[in-house]
Amino acid sequence: MNADHTGRREAREEGEAAQALLSKSRQGSAYAGGEPILEVRDLVKHYPLTQGILIKKQVGAVKAVDGVTFDLGAGETLGVVGESGCGKSTVARLLVHLEQPTAGSIRYKGEDITKLSGRALKAVRRNIQMVFQDPYTSLNPRMTVGDIIGEPYEIHPEVAPKGDRRRKVQDLLDVVGLNPEYINRYPHQFSGGQRQRIGIARGLALNPEIIVADEPVSALDVSVQAQVVNLLDRLQAEFNLSYVFIAHDLSIVRHISDRVGVMYLGRFVEIGTDAEIYDHPTHPYTQALLSAVPVPDPMAREYRERIILHGDVPSPANPPSGCRFRTRCWKAQERCELEVPLLAVPAAFRDTDSPARHPSACHFAEEKRVVPPEGTLEPVPGEGGQEEAADRAAERAEEAPPGAAPEAAPDTAPEAAPDTAPEAAPDTAPEVPPEGPAGGDEEPPSGSSRVS
């Protein structure tokens, strides 16, 4: 009996998934040729600063978002990165109309949603959903999972009739990798990764076309982050979703994004494909961000030039004149103080086919590969720190005895004695800590104890 029910349910789910995918492809067919599904132009959000108790007077404004422009295509993922406080989450709330913008426009399929209200805004919100950052506070602890995921159906009853809602909620739990029998459980009975899956299921309930994910993995463990990112990848391919993916982790953003926008103090300073931003950055701030990313390849790590930014991020209530990054930039000149750089392709790359030919808001933009590709020994021309590292590597290679691994110098990789490490030959385990005993059988110093 249970087997028959399971078989019927799986067949029904396959049919509904195929119908949903076909419906999505038809809806997005008009934008498959490259026309954006979401257009953001000169988006501004200023929070007023007031003074007084009875009679309040505005004395300034916090410029959280100050002129953001980008497009989002159907089925595309736009990653947004930047330091805390640069305005990423404010952009996310503006896109789903949780905040009213001070100026600018947000066009969904050609219609400016900033001017909508009532039923018209309600209809648009069905197609633009959000996954929130904190999986612990974004779920109501007094509601069951079934009520949380099914709540959008109360607002949009045309999507699912009352008699069909329980089944749809169970189907959504199955889609995000949770047991449908958990429908009557409460949020406190789930782990952080499971709670984020519940939030994703809630975002999928109305079959949206755009999902704004505001740092959906920042509060999760690394292994759980990978599961959630892979789930988002699978759902995008299955339902033809478009993502605005906001995160701090640059490696995760590169994994999931088609294009990447870098924000600093309320504005985009550089935008391009993932290869253009990560391998051919032209803005100094982007280069500084990439230099701080941990590099797993020891060969590439040897040639990385670490860029240290001095000073603090200026206050958005009083941003610097001209280029907002000039107070921390090593290239800053008088022009940076007087002129605001436009987010456009730098003049030096406009007539070239270089990957550096992408918009960058810098008067003195130039390509700089911060981290060479994995496995390469070629230093980047013009970068003294990497040339010095290459010279040191060449000297060590000359001093190394024949047959030794090139990345390990003789004085930092002593040969392990056979009786202390018989399973590790010198040529198979070249990386040994530079100091201290090679084996683990040495007796601890007097007065200490060994924990077994």
C-alpha cells in the first residue's frame, strides 16, 4: 500500500516538475535572447538623520545605497560582494520592495515596480522572492514547518487551493531535501542547514522567477554551505530561476555566479563575469579583496601579493568626495578627490579584446592578477613582490638535491627516519613542518603529561 502510494506520488511529482519547467521556459522565452528580466537604474536609498524631539529637523542622511545600476537576465546568477556595511542587504530589500527607494527605478519585465502598490505590487512580489540571511530568526518559532512554507498560499490563494496545500508543502520539503513527514515539526527541531532549506522552500512556494538570496550561507558551517549552494544550483537548473546572490565568501560567489558585482560604500565599483573579476580585476578595491582570499594551492600562494588596506571604511553619512575609495587607495591622486569615476569600461581597454574590458569605476584602472592560476610558476610582469618570490623559488630549486620535490627546500624538509615514519617515503611526503621533531614518538618534557 505504501509502495503504491510512493510510486504514485513520485510519478505525480515528475509530471508536475516537467509542467513547471515547461511553464518557466515559456515565460522566459521572450528574454532568452539576452533581454534582461530585471533592470536596476540609479537606485538610491538614503536614511534621514534628524535632530530634535518635538520638532525634528533633518540634518543629514545615511547614504546606504547611492546610485546602483545593473541588469539581471533570465536564468542568470548575479553575485554581489563587498565589506559589511557597503549596502548589499539594503539593495536586496529594495529589490523585493521591503524598502521604498529614495530615487531610481527597478523594472521587472519593463514595468517599474517602485511605482506600484496594492494588487499590482502583490502580483509582482509573487515572482520576486527572498531567502533571508539568518535561518534562526527568519522562521517563526511558534509556527510549524507546514504553516511557514504554506503561508504564501494564504496571501496568494490562486496558486494552491486549500485542499491541495498540504500536498504542495510536502512536495516542496522533498524538493529541498527534507523528509515530507517533518511537516508538523517546529523550527527549533532542525539544524541550521535544515532551517535554511525551509527558508528556500518558502521562497519557492509561489513558483517565482527571481530569488534574492541575502547571504544565505554565511551563518552555516562550511560543509553545510556546500550543500545549500549545490541545492541552489540544482533548483536553478530545474526551475529556470534567476538569482541575486549576496555573500562575503568570494569563493562561494565565484562557484555559483555568472557575473559578479563588487560594492563599496553604497556603489558598484566593478562588475563583470566571474573570470573577468577574479582573474583580471582592474579596480584597486577588487584587487585588495581578492588578495585576502585564502589560496589552497601552495604554488599559487607563494606568488600571491598581499595588498593591505590602511584606514577604516568611511561613514556612509559622510562619504569622501570624488572617488569614495580614495582614502584607502594607493593610487589616489588629486583627480580622485575632484571627480567621481563612472562605472564604465576603462579607456585603456575599450579598443581591445582583453578580459579586462569590463566596467570599472576607477580613474587609473589597470589589470592586476593578484593570484596566478594554480600550478603556474610564471610571475605577473610588473609586480615586484611576485618577481622576488619567483627568484627565491629559483634559488631553492638550484640548491635542492637531485630527486627532491621542487617546492620543498632541504633545510625545511628533513628526511624522516624509517623507524619513526616507515609508511612515508621522503619523495611522497615532502612537506614536513620546518621546525620541531619529525616524528610523534618523542617523550614529552618533564612535568607534562601525554593524553592518549
